[in-house]
Amino acid sequence: MATQPALQVEDLTVAYLDKPVLWDVDLTIPPGALAAIVGPNGAGKTTLLKSVLGLLKPAAGQVLINGRPYDEQRRVVGYVPQRGSVDWDFPTTVLDVVLMGRYGRLGWFRRPGRTDRQIAMEMLGKVGMEKFARRQISQLSGGQQQRVFLARALAQEAEVYFMDEPFQGVDATTERAIIEIMKQLRAEGKTVVAVHHDLQTVPEYFDFVALLNVRMVAAGPVSEVFTHANLRAAYGGRMPFLSELAPESTGVIPQ
């Protein structure tokens, strides 16, 4: 029996004030992939994630997660937003933020119980933040805040995780911790889809890549798709660092 794609995007078009931000995008990501969405600024990467999650209404097209619309799959989807999009002055503790990840299973009218708190503390332990459980979220560094939001997503016990620039503004230690957790999720059969900006780490961190610039330029296994030709098609002339990634003669960026 054929395996259902973790994410299937078909003919997706999104426009702001009649200007297309995404145009006729098709994307199929298999289950168990660690997938990067990359492209230049303004390519529509965050818009794609928000459209998948129902936060933006597309002008056309459809999105399926594990073969069904997002509204039917909320419980199996985890989301880590861009750190810059969050109001960090909101007065709440680290533990309370992570417990928010349990409401998809509890419903908004049931209070988290002992099991939920145990799961939240376990996920804080996974990201190295259990000692900060009672700390106000506003008192943490940027890297610590990102770890907490990752723990919140883990507390959802999802099957498919979407992350918007998870490494943005974090220190090297936090970046290594995050990618190890992402690889662990993949080892557990989960699917991780992340908007990513650092092309040099794509072959090291990911096994699937989607190159986006309003339209989908190419998508597939990193070993097949992450090539000079596809990168030039996605980034145009804004590729002064391309020669640092791989010799021109090889074509494929080595893993």
C-alpha cells in the first residue's frame, strides 16, 4: 500500500493586495523527512508555512497533511514560529508556555493535569531548559526562548513539525541542540519541515530540500536537488558565495 505524503501542496497561490507572493506552488514531502525550505528574501517561505497551517487563506490550491486538510489534522501538527513574531513581554512562565502545547489534546476548557506537567517537564529536559521552568519567559536569552518554543512543540507529541527559521538569532550551542532534536524526531519517524536560510548547512542538516522563489524551483532529496543550477534558478545573481559551497564541476553540493 502506498505511503501517504506527510505534506502535499497542490497549485497553491497566495496574494497580498493582488500581488502574488506564492504562485502555483506544488510540493510533496514524504513522511520521515527532515526538510528545508530555502530561497531568497521575499521568496514566500514563511507565507508557505502560514498557508499550510491555515493562518493565511490562499487564493487557490489545497494543502493536505497526511492526506487530510489541516483542520482535521491539528492534533498531529506542531509549530515553532519565528522568534521575532512572538510577544516575549507576555507575563508567563517557561512551564506555562510549554503546557500550551498540550491544549490541542486537552481542549481549551480542560486544565492540564499531572501527566501533562510531567510531559512538559520532560520536553524542557530534552532542550536543556528544565531548570528554568519557573522563570518568566521575558527573562530568557534569545536562544533560551527558542528552546522553550521547541519544547512547546515537542509537548504536542505531533507527527509533523513545522519550524520557521528555528536557528535564527541563536548561539552555536543552541543550534547544535536544536538540530540534534530535529534528527531525533526524524529517527522516530516524525516529519520536520523548516524554513532555513543558511545554505552551507543544508547538506549537513537536511535530507530533503525545497528551493522556492515565489514559484517552486525544485524539490526533492538534497543529493539530487541541491545543485548549482537549481540554486542559481532560485537566487538569480545573488549567489556570490556559491563557489564556497562546492566546486563548479561537481554540480551537486556534496553531503
